[in-house]
Amino acid sequence: MNHITRYILFLSAVLFVSCVPTKNLTYLQKKDSDALAPAMNPVLAKPYRLQANDIIHISIKALDQKLVDMFSISNQQNASPSGESLYFSGYTVDDHGNIRIPVLGSLNVLGYTLEEVRVMIESKLLDEYFTKEATIYVSVKLAGFHYTINGEVTSPGSKILLQDKVNIMEAIANAGDITQTGDRKSVAVIRQLPQGSEIHTIDLTDISAMQSPYYYLQPNDYVYVKPLPQKSWGTGTTGLQSVTTVISIVSLLTTITLLLTR
């Protein structure tokens, strides 16, 4: 029976390390000693600057709408900015950083913020085509916030959210949350920059993650959630699953031991 005792002790240790602790599943915990301090964190999101292959939605309005319809893609004003219409009714930033607007022609927007593009278009319209009395109103938005998420999430794949800013918590929630076997302490964000790719990891169990410059995503970011060791061990993520696995192994080893000692 000494063999059985050793097996039980060994498998009990496996049971202890195989369960995923609650602290590894809870987001944004306050881990410093000042637990009573309010959880106030500065917003570090910077205005997004347009890059090649971005798609933007431009809306031009005036008191007499017929006067400005010629500056818009056909039926764009009435198009719903969702689904496939984002691709067909938007303006794509080409490899040289330009967009082509009817009548206005080619405009370079590479590295500009959306507000800067809005001011540029509005100024060009007022300088060359209209007076202030026309009451020109220009709106410039990203044609959906696109990102890709993969790994240990419920619904991996490419996603589009109809909002200007998206933080990593919203992106994960939109993908159905991280599974129990996902590593919340090391979520990777891969960002394409003009000079190349940049990879950064965030510990989402620590509230200080909100101070990371990667907490707010940028369009076309790639988020990857790697699995915990428990998944490869196959011993279960909850206590019940682990106990069931251990009991099965103990029963098997007991049977083998009894057969060998006969």
C-alpha cells in the first residue's frame, strides 16, 4: 500500500496546482498595499493617426444638401455605416497616404488625426467652393474599428466595432471573454507601425493595466491570449474536474499495482 500512498500524495499535488485560482480569473485587481485608495487611473489614449489601408467615412452636409452631394460617393449620405457598406461607402487610405474625394480630388491624410482631416476638408470647401453662409458641416469618422483577436477566447476572429475608441477589455468582451484556460496575466497586443511590428503584453488581472499605452487599442491591432499550462496538462480547470481526473488515475494505478503484487 506504500505505492498507493505515494500515488495519492503525488496526485494530490497535481490537483493543487491544476486548478485555476480565482485571482488568475479576476480582472483589474488592486494589488498594491493601499487597497482602500480609489481606483482612479489617467486616460492614456492618444488621438489615432491614420495609416495606409484605413477606411474613413466622410459626411458633408449643408443648408442646401444638393450643393454638396457632388462631393460624396454615390448614395453615401443615405448609406448605413455598417457591414459591407463600411467598405464600399468609405474612403480608403492608399499606400501613399491619399484618399480621393469627388471634385476635391486627392488629399494626403497619412499621419493626420480625424479632427485634422475634418478641418482640412472643411477649409478646402470654404476656400474654393462655398461661403460661410452655406453652413458647411463635415464629419469624419473611422469606418468601424477593426481588430483581430485569437487564442483562448470564446469567439476568435476579426471584429468590427462601430465606435472611435476601444479598450482591450471591450475588445475581449466583444469576443465572448477569455476562457478559463486563457492566461489573463500575459495578453499580447501586436501593433503594426510604419517601422514594423511591435509586441507588448498586458497583465489584465492588475488594475495598473489601465495605465498601459496599449490598454486602448488602435485600429488593426492583433490581440492574442495564450493558454495556461492547465490546458496542456488536461487535469481540469475547476476543483471538480481535477478531482474527477485524479480519482480516475488513482483507480487505474491501484488496479495496476494490485495486479503487479499478485
